[in-house]
Amino acid sequence: MVQDLIHGRLKDRVDMKKRMELLDIKIMQYVLVYGRPENSESQDLEPGLFDFVICNICEEFLKQVSLQVYSETDTLGYCFVVTFPRITDGRDCENHCIQACEQIQESILSVIHTDISFGISEVQKDPYSMNMSYKQAVDACEQSIYMGDGSSILEYRDVADIQLPAWNITSGEKKLLISEIVRGNIETVRNLINQIFEECLDLEAMRYAAMELLISCLQYIGHESVNFHSDMEKNTIFAECMSRIYAGHSRREIMEILKKALGYLSDQNRCVQLDRNQQTVQRILEYIEERYSEDLSLDSLSEHFKISKTYINRLLKNHAGSSFLEILLDCRMKKAKELLMENSYKIYEVAERVGYHDLSHFIRSFKKKYGVTPNAYRRI
């Protein structure tokens, strides 16, 4: 719901009000804070954990000065809707956010040695204006590059007079679009293009913005991430798209060409991500197959593969159809059956060889899996 407000996806005020009431969302007045870390790609933390740490720290300090905080994360930035009681003076709301951002900067620098810049919107009372506040915060954050400091805090009111022309694609919108392309969400990509160009009435401005956006998306995602058969195929496809955009005669025609190009890029990237995930799952399965007799755990897998426990389980569920524990149990029970059929080992020896230190636990697990005890199975 709040994500839809941030990105301007709710066009009907009546519908917005009903949905807010249904979800018990009360926003009397708010400030939108947008944060952008410096050089996040250089961190040792994996992206998911890096985002988790940043968001936790931001929410912790912003919640101390507000009623409620709603967050939204895109590829390189973090958006926070910070709500206040109606009686709080508007300028006080903004000052509270500034103070919280100063504390956040110190904490993030201390914890993960990263600078983060913030843009702060003007205070608003109407949730319907949240998309405008989002653009204000992103614009203010973007201006920090001119400050010569890696961790600036800028208010929109201070940079409003030096903004770019009335219509432009903000870095926040661009990052959100790239994020959805990377995830392979083609329909969301198409909807975002509609939203981004909705207020652009100048055909020439739209033409060159569409070409620049296409180039930016391709450059950001990079050659290695996209499943083209060759550089020639990639260059041919996108050179043709650029030519068609340049020759487009209407806003609708240009948008359809751009949607098709970015949709294709999203689809290709999704195929690559699936291939990579499947390769990772295969390596994990092979590792379990080799080490099933050891004290395997999600912790040990996480340490070996340098992937979080949650992500490992999600990969296994999505691509192997089972959790880590289910896969490990199946592997151990399969090996136990083979050893029992050899008839060369005592039951407790079989248990030890497949990773069980507790004989009774092994017998219970075997019977639950196959309906008979190990001894009974051997006699079959």
C-alpha cells in the first residue's frame, strides 16, 4: 500500500482512503527520507545482508523521533516514510529527521564502515502527495554529489532552486526500474515505464530520455548478466531499438519500443539468474552428497558457500523442491538402505556411517521414512 503511494501507483483518492482504512494505516503528516550509501558494491557483506543492516539502523533511529516508519528498498537506495502527529510543527518534523539521519550516519560508519547520504522532503499532510515527496527526497539526495562530502544530509527546501527542468527521470526511478529488470518482473517494468513517462509531454525530451534509459539499463546490468549468444547479437538488438526510438513518431510508439526492449532484457536476465541459481543448487547438493556423514548444518553450508542460511534454504526449496533438512535426511536414509542391503555392518555402525550419533534417533528416522525398522528392512 505505502509502496504504491511512494511510486504513484494509486490514482483514485477514494480507493486510496478505503485501502488505508482497511489496512489501518494512519498518516496525519509525514516526511520522506531517501538514503543512498556510497560504494555499497565494495562491501564484504552480501547484498541482502548489507540492505538488512542499513534498513535496521535507519528504522531504529527514525522510529525514535516519529510515530511510525514505512520503508521501501530499491537497488541502491532506501526510502523511509516518517510519520508524525498532526500537532507537531512541520519544521520540527524535518529537524527530527535531520537529527536522526546524523545519528544513522555515525552508526552505519561505525558498524559497516560506509558513508550514506540523505535527501529529506518537505513535510506533507496528504498521503496522495507521497510520490511528489519521494521525488523531492531523491532530488535532494542526488544533489549531495556536489557537496564534496561522502555523507551529506540535504533538505529539498535548500536545493529546490537548483533542480533540473520540470520533467526528468530521477535516479530513484531509474534504480527502481533496474531493480525490477534484474528480478525479471516484466509486467512491473512495463508499469514503471508508464509511470515514469506519464508527465512527459515533450516528444523530443521523451525520445532522448528513452534512449538514455535504455543505455543506462544495459550498462548497469552488464554483459555478464545477460544471456545473449554473442556481442554481435546484443549490439544488433539494441542498435535496432535505439534506431526505432529515434525514429518514433508518437509517445505511445516510443514507449512500446522501450517496453519491448527492457522486457526482453529482463527476460534474458531472468534466464541467467535461473541458470546461476541452478548451478549453485547443484553444487550444494553435491556437497551434501559428499559430506552427508558429517555434522552438516545450514551454518556449515553458509560458511562454506558464503551465502546466508535463509538464501540457501530458499534456493533448495525453489530449485530442488525440499528444504536442507529434508534433502539431508533423504540422502542419509538412501545411504543407510544401501549399507543395510550389504549386510556387512551392524545397525549402530550403519547409523554412524550416515551421520547419526544417536542410534535410537536413527531407528526412529528410518522407520518414519520407510515404515519399518532397519532390522526389519534388512530381513525383507
